[in-house]
Amino acid sequence: MKIHTSLLRQTTAFSLVEVAMAVGIVSFCLLPIVGLVPIGLKSFKNANDQSAASNAVNLLSDALRNATTNGSGTYVVGEGFSTITWGLGSGSTNSFTNQLAISGQPTNSAGSRLVARVEIVPPADQRSAGRASISIAWPATATYRGGAWTNAAGFLSSSLQFLPKP
């Protein structure tokens, strides 16, 4: 039996042109997907900042509700927010702006990711309720002017009523 050597030498393979075309088509299909990566990362950071702002609003709300008097009739907010103070019966709105870390705790401007604006209308006496408005914006470079945030990627606001602790 005689084997034809010409049949054994015939092998199938892709030519260089076919490989180049396949790589081009795959690259063309992947290009839009790679273009979505920066958008996804920006959305992730925004969601992370929004979640941190929500936690910071809860932290500030609890701190305001648990504020205690320092003995001279001035109420001081604990949990690191000692710059937020008010006296009973003043009747005027007290405003405070604090830089916050991603944890919601006050920080210096170098480590801040959020900025908080707190406006307090103190109660007239220990039996009446006070009101507070809390607004948290990101990034920390946002500024609060005329009742609105400027240069903010986003913000969260909340209002609450509280009774002063004796």
C-alpha cells in the first residue's frame, strides 16, 4: 500500500491575515467596554461618598440629640463635634460648618472627604424642643452659600427636633 505524501503534508491553519482580522474585530468590540471603566469608577466613588454622607447624617443626628450642658448653660455636642454649641432661649439660629472624614468624624482639611453644615434653632427652655438642620456635601471643597451648596458633586440633608438633656 502506497501512502501519498502530498496528503500528509496538507494541514489546516489560520493565515496571518485571518489572525489580524480576528484581533481587529475583538479589539473593536472591547473598546466600548474599556471606555465604560472610568464611568463605573466614578459611579462607585459617588455611591461610596453618598453612603458615607448618610452615615455622617445619622452620626450628627445622634450627637445632637445626646448633647449635654457644660455646667454654664451652654450645650455641647459630643463625639468629636465639640465646636457645635448653643444656649437655651437665645432664639437665633446658630450655624456650624465642619470638615468630615469618610467615617463621618470631624477632621482637618487634609483628610476630609465630606463637609457638614449644621443649623440649630435652640429651644426656649428645657421643656421645649429645638430644631436642627443637617446637610452633608461631597467633595469637601463644596461651600454653603445662600442656603445652597456650590461645587458639590452631591449632598444629603435632614431635619430633626430634639429635647435638651438636663
